[in-house]
Amino acid sequence: MHRRRQGIGGWIATVLLTLYCLIALVLIGNMILSSVKTKQDLLFNTFGLPHQISLENFRQILVKDALFRNFLNSIILTMCSILSLVFVSSMTAYGLARYRFKGRNALEFYFLLGLMFPIQIAILPLFIIMRTLSLTNTFLGMVLLYTANMSFSLFIFNQFFKELPSALHESAIIDGAGEFAIYWRIMMPISKPVLFTVMTVSFVQIWNDFYLPLVFLTKRSLHTLTLAIYQYLANFLAYWNFVFAAATLALIPVIVVFLVFSDQIISGLAAGSIKE
Amino acid sequence: MTKSKAYIGFITPGFILYSLFMIVPLGFAIYYSFFNWSGMGAMDFIGLDNFRRIFFDERMGRIFRNALGNNFRYMAIAVCIFIPIQIAMAYLIHLRIRGHNFFRLMIFLPYVISPSIIGFFALLVFDPHIGMLNTLFLTLGLPQLVNAWFGNPDIAFFVLVGVIGWNGIGVGMVIILANMKNIPDDVVEASIIDGASVWQRFWHIELPFLKPSIVNVVVLSSIFALTQFDIPFIVGGLNGGIDGKLDFLNLMFFRYTFGDAYFGETALGFGAAISVVSFSIILCIALLQKLVFNRLFDR
């Protein structure tokens, strides 16, 4: 249906979009190149190609500055949070989508309120609750928070479970499977596509999250990579060769996940917000 | 669907977590906002005094109006400028112009970059001394274009808005793009046969199909605008940048709630009042937009 032929307008649009996309390419490319430059090279050859590839910046930040710790923190926190989020939100969505009971619609609406109010809005009472439960400065507390912030993934799972034929459930019951076994052994395996969507979108969001770690992880040894980079930025001019290396380290996992799963991330985000 | 009590077991863990950490805090925020409380020790009931301070206290009122004004200005730019750009980008990709897959990927890409790194990029580009932009202008022999950017109160806000927009523009675009796939082919083909120009086809035939996604992007962008924090905080600092040009409601809230190290006092009650005001505004704006759009579109 679409025209392959491009008019003059099409060419102008292509050029404009190309220029726009160059911004990201230049910034990311420059960051990666700069991360392997020596400090001298960076100072006198700021935007050029590196004269020699040096991993000194990485060694310095990972070993001497213990950024490795922050990297591990980010990995552990993100992985645990995703697993917990996927498990709890899919289970809740399953309960909402596959069972008939009084107040089901109201409960579904209740669970989707979180799409409208970002968790930051009530951060202060949240902080007090977390402090009362001794969950500030703990990964457990963070995992619970990321799990509680489940409206988006719950919505995605809910849509999926609702569309499954009910015969699936009935035949499983006839086979004598328990309710949890049906969810775990039958429903979860067939929900793989949405599972990936939820996991990748959450990965990007949790890995990059700035606000919750800023508020709840004040101990330096618990800082995530995002926070560590923020700390470096405070002394930007003194350490900018390190910031390049740290930023490269933080960005590469996300870029890899994005390039591999871009379709899931993009379609997932789009599906999560069209819900008229 | 099944009738069985098993749903209770499935829903309870999620219900408890979600209620405790997402919904209960909203209620508590309202409660705390009536107290003068530092976060420890005695809570002093002072009625609506925190709200009076936000709106009418000379110094606070000015800070509040400035911050809220910035939120609203950002929202206006997001709705009036970013959304048309998002629609245009989505449409070009929908028309499968040359390289559309690449464009879709690259326009979306900044969204996956963490705010700290976005802040770092902003410094790299806009730093007055070593920034790429000023260096570029000097190299091209255009010294009159050299600017202090974030250090220039006249344009700091717009530079920041540009940075935030670059970061997030892809999300709205893909939402609208997904909606474009729902436009029925036969309607579009009929218009092509009838000799409609690209512009007529877009304006009269395709745009009306995009209402649901555009409404959603408007609401989402507005919520996003009213809860701005990360990038302004990283780029402009806790005090809201030069002359408060980069101050936002959430930054003000953070300053008075968690900023004890900087201001020598924590005022949790006052902070709670700020957050109550901000979620009331979000609720009103979101409801208002839904209402207006429903009126406009369901004639």
C-alpha cells in the first residue's frame, strides 16, 4: 500500500531525521572512544580518534574506585527485582484474569491506578514506611518497591491471560492439576512472549532508575551504577576520563538488551499505554 | 473464567505489596500534610498551615509559583511542540521512508539511556568552556553563537527542555506509531484512488484514527511534565539551576523533604503538603484532559 517513491518532501524528511539520529550516534560513539583514551589524549585530542587504546580508565574505576561493586549492585538488584516483579505481577494478573469473583473489576481498576500515579508522588510516606520496616538501605526493600510498582507489567500479563481460551484451564483441571500447577506449568510457559516484553522493559527501567536508589540507598557501598555516575559527575572536570568509562560500562548492557529486544521493548511500551 | 477460591491465593501477595507501597503512601501523604513534623519526634497538628505557606508565604509562594510555572511551561512545550513532532516522526516511519527501521530504533534509543548519562551528555554538549557545541561554533568561525547555555538564564530552561525531549520523545512516537497500524488499509487506498494528496490523506483520513493514542500521549506527557525530577536535578542541581530557571515542583519537594544536609532543617509535613498539591494537580489535569478530549471527539 505504501509508496516506495520518495518526493522532495520525503528526501528533506530523511535528511532531517538522519541529522537528528546523528546526535545519538555522535554522543554514544564519542563516549566509547573517549573511554579508551588516556587522560592526556583526551585533553589534547578531545573529539578525535584515540591514538592508542588504553583500558587504564576502566582498570582505575573498576579496581581502585570500586565501581565494580556498583556494577554488581546494579546487576543483583535488577535481576532480583525483575524475577520478583515478573513472578508476583503475573500471579496477580492471573488471579484477576482467569477467575470470576465479586469486585473483580474494581480490583483490576485499583491495580492499574499505579499507571497514573508514578511512585515518586508519595515518596515521603513511602520513605517513612520503609524506615519503620527497616528497609531503607537494603536491597530487599528495593526489590519489594520495584515489585510493588507492578501496574504496567500486571496490565500486560492481564491482557494476555484474558485472551487465552478457558478450555485450557478446564482440561488441566480434568487432568487433575492443582490451581498453582496450572498457573506455573501451563500458563507461564505459554506466556513467554509477554514474559520477555515485561522483563526487557523492566530491565531498562530498573537498571536506569535514579530516583528510588537516590532516596533509599544512601549508603555508598549500596549505590547502583547510575548513582555512582552521578557522583562522578559532581567532580566532572577532575575525573572526566573516568566518567566516560563509567558511562560506557553502564550503557553497554542496556544498549545490547535494547538492540536484541528492541521489538519487544517498543511494542511492550506501546501496548502498555493504549488502553482506552 | 473459573469460579474457585484459588484467586485469593494468587492475588493476595501482589495486593499486599501494591497496597502497602503504592496506595497507602498516597493516603499518608494527605495525613502528614496537616502536621508540622521534622520526621522524628513530636508531630504538631497545624491544620492547613503548610498549604497556606505554599500558596501565600512570600518567599515560599514565589519559589512554588516559579517551580510550578516551569512544570506547566514544560507541559505546554511537550503538548504543543513535542507531540506534533512525535506524530510527524511516527508518520514518516509509517510511510516506510528510506531507512525507517533505523530511524525508529535511533529515535527511541535515547530512552534507554540512564538519566545520569543523559546529564553527562548534556554537560559534554553544553559546557561553556569545553562543550562540543561551543567548540563546534568556534571551529566553524561562528563565535557569535557561543553561549553559556545552562549558565544563561534566558535560555537555560529551553536547553533543558530540549535535553529531556531528546531523551523521551521516542516513547510517544512508538505509541502513536503502534496506533497507525490500526488504520484500515482500504480506507487509505480509497483515498489514494480518489486522488488525495499525502497531506490531505494524513489530515482527513488518518489523523482521526489516531485520537486514542494522541489522547494517551497527551496525558502521559503531562504526568511526566508534572513529575519532572531526574534530569533537572542532575543538570541543574538541587537548587533549581541559575535563577531557579531549572526548578520544578518535585525538586522543591525534594529540597525541603530530604535536603536537610543543605538547609539544616527537614520539614516532612511541609514536603508532604507539596506532594499533595502536586498529585492533586496531576489528578485534575488528567481528568480535565480526558473530559475535554471525550467532549471533542465523541460528537
